[in-house]
Amino acid sequence: MCCFVPLAFPTKRKEAMTGTFVKRVMKSLCAAHGMRSSSSLAKVKVGTDILSIAPNVSLQIARTWDQGVASSFLTTPLVDIFKDKKVVIFGIPGAFTGVCSEEHVPTYMDNADMFKAKGIDFVICVAINDPYTMNEWAEKLQGKDTIEFYGDFDGSFHRSLKLVTDLSNVLLGTRSERY
């Protein structure tokens, strides 16, 4: 079963190395397993079964255009991503954006080993972007070895979870909320 576990991320990268961040992560992980938690950054509650909200939704793993053509532009159903796995999932407004590139994603990259030590199978980053943009961004961040990057090209995943926001005022259009 896949459960939504919103994680508070540090506002400064330096905080990621402190016990404060680790405590917040552990609090969120405990909450996902039935313990009380008062923190939530998203509109989805801790422990929400994502597959029951978005049973027919698919994402697109970050890849090159040639890989997309070779796979006939295959998408990955959520059930295939989450089945029998413990996954930390976080969302960003968009690839190549400032805070996401400089703080949000690097924090998860820096803490990937800690997640694995706590029994997490993998960490995924999702944005309302195409998988080719996500691939280029993941390569630029040198993050593909620690995090799996997925595109939600049409926003269906984020709309299902009510995690979309209108960032037209900064020329980004409909995007994912940061969670």
C-alpha cells in the first residue's frame, strides 16, 4: 500500500545536516504508520492511500527523447511505482526553478542514505513537467543515482491529490505545490 507522507523540508540547506530535519522526517514517517502527527504541508493527510485517490494515473520516468521513442512513450502506472515498496515522494513546482534546484532536491539527495537506513526503498521527485525536462534537470543536479525523477506531464497526478497551484503570475502556469 502506498501512503502519502508529506515531509517538512529545511528552508536552508545547512539545516538539512542538523537533527531538526531528521526529527521532522522521522515524525512524518511515524505518522504514516499510525502514530500521531500534527505537521502537514499538503492538502492530503498523512497516511492517505494515493492509489485509492488516483487508481488510473500514470507518471513518466525521467528519460531522454530516444528512450521515450524506444519505449513507445510508455508511462508507469502508480501501482507499478508503489507496489510492495516504501517510498518517499515529494513534489516541486518545476524543474530548473531556483529553490527546487538549490535547496529542495539537494536536501533529499543529501538524506537519501538516511531514508534507506530507515527502510525506505527509494525517494521520488515529481513535477508537472515532461519526462525529458526532468531527465535533463536530474542530470544537471547529478541526482539520478539517489532519487528517481518522474514527470506528471498533464498534471493528472497532482490534480487527483489536489496539489496544483496557478503560478501564471511568474510565467509557470499550472504547477504542483511544493510538498
